[in-house]
Amino acid sequence: MAVRLRRRHGLIAAGLAVLLIAGVAFWVATRPAGFRTEDRMFTVQTGPAGDEQVRLDTRLFVPDAATSSAKAPAVLLAHGFGGTKDSVRDDAEDLAGRGYVVLTWTAQGFGRSTGTIHLNSPDYEVTDARRLLDWLATRPEVQLDQADDPRVGVAGGSYGGGLALLLAGYDQRVDAIVPQITWNDLDRALFPGGVFKRAWAGSLFTAGLAPGPGATPQCGRFAPDVCRTYLQSAATGRSDARTKALLTRSSPQTVLDRIKAPTLLVQGLADSLFPLDEADANARGIAATGTPVQVAWFSGGHDGGQGSTADQDRLKYLTITWFDHYLKGIGNASTDFTFSRVNGYDYRTNSVRTTALSSARYPGLEGNTEPRSLQLKGRPSPIANPPNGVPAPLTNLPSLGAFAQATEAAGALSDIPGQFVRYESRTLDEATDIAGAATVQLLAASPTTEAVLFVKLYDVGSNGNQTLLGGQVAPIRLTNLPTSLDQAKPVTVELPGVVHRWSAGHRIRVTIATADQAYASPPAPTTYVVGLAEARLTLPQVTASPIATASAIWPWILAAVLLAIALGVALAWLVARTRTRRRTTTTEADATDKPLVIRGLAKTYTDGFQALKGIDFEVGRGQVVGLLGPNGAGKTTCLRILLGLIRPTAGDVLIFGTPLTPSSDVLNRLGALVEGPGFLPHLTGRKNLELYWRATGRPKAEARMDEVLEIAALGSALERKVKTYSHGMKQRLAVAQAMLGLPELLVLDEPTDGLDPPQIAEMRRVLKGYAANGRAVLVSSHLLAEVEQACTHVVVLDRGRRVAAGSVGEIVGTSNGQRLEDVFLSLIGGDAR
């Protein structure tokens, strides 16, 4: 019963209020300790022979409690590529507040530091960090293991994470490291499958072109050998021997067998620059020597930022417990594998919602996978490679992966016809999980004996909308190919690692495409023949259990939470006792065949104004229901709640028996025009309608475009740009947009606004004809005559209350037709807001 849910929500809200009070009290009691900072330009000897000097811009954070008689361990905190010491200030303050002496610095070639960018070269950036360790050992507040050997951890993300690994390999004084979203093999990361990652490489190169000491027009602040490597790679799209040697020099893979510092590896699920396989390779190499390793996957990354709020808390907890155990000798540092699965989107925080999971074993080291093989439908097909990859879809924009995925879902970045072959599973009967990298067996033939291909894994929803998992693709350069597919040998392709759940009713799709704007493609046009060897997909699955938030691990915090909950329940019970007796509402099952059921809908704004005061009404099939009332009666507020644009204070909205939520599939059965249309003025009316429909992600055929355009009756104006339209023409186009797909429930706010009398008469006919086919229409208006002539039923609102409802005939009456007019006139005298 919906009314029970409302009461339960009240109980929860009251409980959460008490939890908030308890949380604030806890924060006050446990807030980080104070610290001071020291900024200085620090000169270090660097270079292969140690005879070059660079000046590094540094900042030291010293806890108030750290003194020469109460020494503290230190953390060296490195920034990401293109950043400075200020980029990691928040993390530094967090660690300093927990009793660590923290040293941050701007790497050479960035910000105020001198020198040039060598991509974490052992001769330069790694040597710089070793000199900083020397200096930390001289600080009176820093704890020493022995002379010149500070008790120190190293942390950093991306560029800083690579430095943490390399430094631990080159300097055995490092006691623990937490590298995040970083690489193992820089050559593989920038040339995955032998294909140049053009968009990301260009973005990174741009970050080094910022003005500064020693910058040049073509190379910015890059070292000459690094600049030459980029220019050569960008020109050829390939990694030659010199490129591979330079990138390997800056790769942690060269020192993993020398890392003795316990390592917490954090890698992002939304990361097309350094995907999960980079962390997997680091974990394997470090653990092979017996060094403790923990791996954590989270929902962020170079494309997904910091991930969900829950993930941020989890990673902070893992980091602090890792350093506490290995630097302070307190607490436990688990090596359990933890990861997240995205399960929705939180519109309040504008971030994803995740479920954290844990397994005793990391599958990259000890198995723990349960691979599932799924049959796919599809067949090999010829596909065209466009010259230089143009035209082509763009599956990833550096650092903007979420935007790229959203645009892809809207159809703007979809695979181009003729350039891909598709394989697809049957509709899934049950939810299906993946945790790791799926694999397929690829077959290919090429007249040039070479091919560059891009393999992608999609989730296809029940509405046909496809989502590229992780916003990532698996590029692969194939050589020595036959010219005929019957001579081709299967090639195993490992797709990017992801964590995802396909819901029941969805489908799994694998596509093989010839081009992607984010990568370099062969310059010459040609046609390949491509397919899957067995039309089968192997999905890794990990046995794992949901885990609580990090704070729940501390028993005394848990006890405080339980106490707060008990107080909250008691408070909520007292509040509930003051409420009036609940009224009975229909269950969802009773409303499954009703387009719209509204029960007890109320809305109070923050200034105390009550726009709606518990209104009830229904819209049945075949009905055109007019929502009538003067301006300010609450009509538009009601419609905005109905569309999920604002949230009600109380009440229920059921669409075909389904409670309204922003992401509900039932919204596909609803079309709407509320508060005026929004069109792109430089596009034609037809193009605007097509663009809108593509954004829904639904198949083009379902738009019923021809029928809708006939309803709009815009004639040749459809081919004109919208900026030339009159207000009335825009209104007619907006109504047509709302009717795309011929939804079962059509919601219109003042649809006749701006129309001339003949157009108004035509709109009345359209609305009645639309509902006559078993569909329903809810139309708001402040015009009495309009509702009388266009609607079968009417709901009258006045100052947020429903004052009349029923068929037009019932309310108008059969005698003189004055009843509805009398009601409406009585509203006009009110003080409507």
C-alpha cells in the first residue's frame, strides 16, 4: 500500500535526522588534528650522472603532535600528470590530520618547478623523489628506521601512482605504497593491441605544452626525446623500437620483482587510459616475490573521476588502514579483493550509486572466477575500413568518458553502418554478472593481410538502448591475415575488464568495428571480412559478498549508530502518534490498467507555500482529462511532479500501476509537453524531432514519425529551420514531439497556447482521436471553453485543492450547462499564487 510507504518514509526520515546529529557529534569528537605547512623551492641533483640541477616546488605538512621527541612516519604524495602540489592538497591535509608528516611537490616540468618532463624516468623524476626521501630523513619530526632511512609511504594517482611503483623498485627505504589508477607497461597502455591511443596521447601531450621555464613552441616542457617519441607516434600511429624503449624505461613492469613495500593497488572501472589489466599485471609481478598485495577496483578512474561517494569513503579507509598497519604498526591490513558494481544514479549528488563487494582472493592472482559461456547470434560479414578512420564513432573522450557514453546512448556516437558486424545474445531470463575481462574468438580476413579492429561489449536494454560497458573498447592490430575467411585462424581477444550486471530482459551485444576516432586507423580504405569463430562469449564471474561501509568496521562507531537508530525510531513513533488516521489507497495491482492514478499529492515549497494540498484523480483509457483552474491553481506543479521534474512532499503517482521514479521503464509509455518546448533553432523541425527520438535510445521504427507528422500538419515548414517558426508553429511541433512513439499517456500543458482558432479546432479533434484508440490524454488549461470542447473529463483545481472532478457532462449538467462555469467563476475570485 502506497500510504504505508509514506509513513515508513517518515519513520526513516526521523531516524536519519537523529543519525545526522549523532554523526556531527562523532565528527566533532574525532576530527583530524591540526598541522602546519612549510613551502620551499628545493634544489636536487638529478640526471643520469647526477650532475644536473632542478628546483622543485615543495610543501611539507607537519602534524602539531609530530616533534623531535614524538616522531611520526611520513608519506610522500605525488600528483597526476599536468598537476602540481596543489592538486593533492586535500589528500595531504587528510593524512596530516591523521598524524603523518606529508611531503608534496610539483614534478619537474610542471608548475613552478624547473626541468623538463621525462615521464617518470628513473634518471630524472624517480631520482628527484629519492633526493626528497634523503631530505625527509633529516627532518627532526620524521621517524627513522635507521640513519638516512625514514619510515615512509608513497601514494599517488596516475602519473603519481607510476612514480610510487618505480620509486619503491629503485629505493628499498620505501615501506608501503598506494598507487592508484596507474600503468604497468606504458607502451601497452598507449598502444593497446598495437593500436595508437590517439585521443589520450594527444590530451596528455597537450598537458605538457603549458608555458613555463624552458618551454618551446613545438615541445612545450617535454624533454626532447619524449617530444620526438610523441611526434613520431602521432605521425605513424605505430610504436617503433625507439618508442617502445623510451616507454618501457618509464614502466613499473621493469622493477616489480624488486618491490618489497606492501602494495595497495587501486584501479578504476571507468578508465580508458589505464584499464584494469594494468593493475592486474602489477599485482601479479609484485605478489610473485611474496610482497603483500591488495587490489581494489572502484567506480571512478580517468573517465569516471572519484567514483561514487561510497567508493571514495572505501578507498580512504583502505588507504589509511594500509599506512596505519605498515607505517605505524597498528590495526590490520586485509589483502581481500574489493570492488564495486554500479547499481544506479543518485540525482541528489549527481554521481553513481554503487554496491561494494569483497572476496578473500583476487582473481588475477588466485583464480576465484566462475567463467560463464554464452551463445551469441550473428554471422561473419564484410565491413569497410574508412580512410584514416573518418568517418568513425568516438567511444571515448579523454577525462569525459561519462559524457561520451551518454552521447553514444543518444545515437550520436553509434557504430556506423557498413563498418561493423554485430553478435547478440538472446533476451536474458535472469540477471547475468561479469567481473573481469570477457573473451571472444575472432576471425578476420583482409586483402592487405592486416587489419585494425575494435571489439566492444554492450548492455542492450528492453527499450533497445545500448550502453558501452565502461566506455571502453578492445583495439587489436592483426597481421599476416589470409585474404579469405575460410583460411583464417581464431584469435583470442580479451575485452576491457568491467564489473556489470545485465538485468533480466536485457541482451548482451558484441560488435566488431573498423574505426574509432579515439585511436589511429590505417590510412587506406579497404574491406575486411570479420566474425566470431564460435559466436560465443566467455564472461568471468567472481564469488563475492557485499561489504559494509568502512565506518561500520569500528565497533564503537557501530554501537553509536545502533543507539542513534533506536533514538530515531522512538522519536519517529512519537511523531507518528500525532498524525491523523491514514486513509486507504488502492494497491499498485489495482491500477495496472489505468494510465494515471494520483493519490494524496501534496507539494510544499521551502518558503512554506503549499502549491498542492492532497489532490486525488485518475485518468482512464480513452479519456481526455482536462486539468482546469486559474493561473496559480497548481496545474503546472502537478504536471512537473508527474514527469519527475520535482519531488512531491507527499502522495503517490502511479503510471500503469508503477510508482513514478526518474529511471523507470514505464516512462517510455508517456509523452509530454510541459512549460514550453526546447528546440535547436539552427536545425529544421524534422531534424529536431529525429534528434529528440534518437536521444531516447529507442528504435527508429517505434517513433511512428509519419503518423506524428501528419498530426502536426506543418507541411513544408518541417524542412525549415526552427528559428524561422512563429510561436504557434513551435507549439505544434512541440505537441508532435510529445506524440512521438504514440505513447499510451500524453501529458500536455496548455497545448493550444499561441494557436489560431482553426489550429485550436484541429487540436481538439486530434486529442479526442488520439484517446479514442485506447490511449489517454491529460491536458491542463485555464480556459473553460477549451476544456468543455476538447475533453471528456475534467479535474478542477483551486489554490492547490481539487474542488471538482468527473465527466464534463456530469459537471456541466444536462440543463443549462452552468455548473462548470459557476465552479470556475468561483475560483477566479480566489487569491491564486
